[in-house]
Amino acid sequence: MTHGLLSRAGTASVAATVAALQAALERRAVRVFAVIDHSAGAASVGLTLADEVVVIFGNPAVGTAIMQADPRSGIELPLRMLIWDDCGTTQIAYEDPHALAERYAVPLSLPQLEGMASLMAQLADEAANPAAAS
């Protein structure tokens, strides 16, 4: 763990992993706010970057409670996952929501924090192995 960053390897391509993450979010009715394709951005200015995508998503009914506890935590929300190609292996990373309690005045006992942590782990598992999730 690097400052609350959790990661795991995936079994599919970056594109398939992103699609699996988006499908998992849709099944849960979690809103996707943005999909940022860093490699496409690099290509648009003539640079090369291995596949790398950030998916930004959330549910205001959950995130609002975190920001009510400490408005500064809003810099960390909505949630996001990074999916990238690391020398031929797809990697998935996300910030452990429990780290919000370490950085801000967010009580570790806040139920929404545990719910976020559980959701992120489930999403990472489903995205990491799209064949098993379908």
C-alpha cells in the first residue's frame, strides 16, 4: 500500500477491464461521471503512453456524509479507479476509502466509509476478472 493506494493485477486488456468496471457500476446504479483516457491524451499531443484510463464515479447519497464530516474530503471525491497496462499486465488501483479517516476529520466508524471500502474492493475484483463477473 502506498498512502492508501491498493492495486491488483487484472486478467484482461485495459479496454476489457474498463468495460467490466463500467458494467459493474451500471449493475449497482452508480453514476459514472467521467472516463479519462490518458493514453489518448498523450497521443493527441504526439506522445506515447501505454494504455491508462481513469474512471470517476460515485453516489452523492454516500459521498455527502463523508463531506459533511469534513468538507476537505471533497478533494478525494468522487471515487476513482486507475486501470493501466504495466508491461503487458493490466493493473487496477484505487485509494482505500479508509485513508480518508487518516487524512481528514472523518470518523473511521462512519458506516458510509466501510460501504465505500467494500464497494471498491468488489468493483476491483469484478474488473480484474471480467469473465468471472459476467
